Amino acid sequence: MSFWVLIYRFAWLVVITSCVVAVICVFLPKTHNYQTLQKRKDGLEQGNALMESRDRQLQQNQKRFRSDPAFVERVAREQGMAMPGETIFRFPVTNLPPRRATP
């Protein structure tokens, strides 16, 4: 092969290598950005699923408040409310040692 053919092939090799490096330099930050956005999207979708679940639970409770008087009474009692004329007794919780079984 002649000297000029080698230089010509080497020049094409340099041009092709430069193009490949340029393409990598252009798209590498884009792939990193894509991965970051994908992780953020996954996190937001999980949060959205939790919010939808909570929303369904609240809607179900809302329906029960409208139609189930026993549910309304139970929730009210859990909040410390009482019916007129009732007295609420509250006992302090103490940590007593467990009782031993008697034989």
C-alpha cells in the first residue's frame, strides 16, 4: 500500500472515531437525565397509589358515616364523646408485673 492510502484510511478512522465520541458525549447526559426522571416518576407513582388508596378509604368511611349509625357511634366513642347522661371513667394505665399462675 502506498503512503497516501494509509493516511486516507487513518483520516477516515479519526473522523469515524470523532463522530462516535461526539454522539456519546451528546447522549450520555441525556440518558442520566432520563434515569433520574424515571426514578422520580416511579416515586411519584408510588405516592399517587398511596394517595388513591387513602382516598378510597376516606370515601368508604364517608359512605359509612352517612348510612351506619353504629359506625358513627363507635368513632365518636373512640374520640372520647359520650351520649347525654353517660359518665366516662378513665383509669390510669400502670405497668404491673405479670401475675404468676397459681398451681
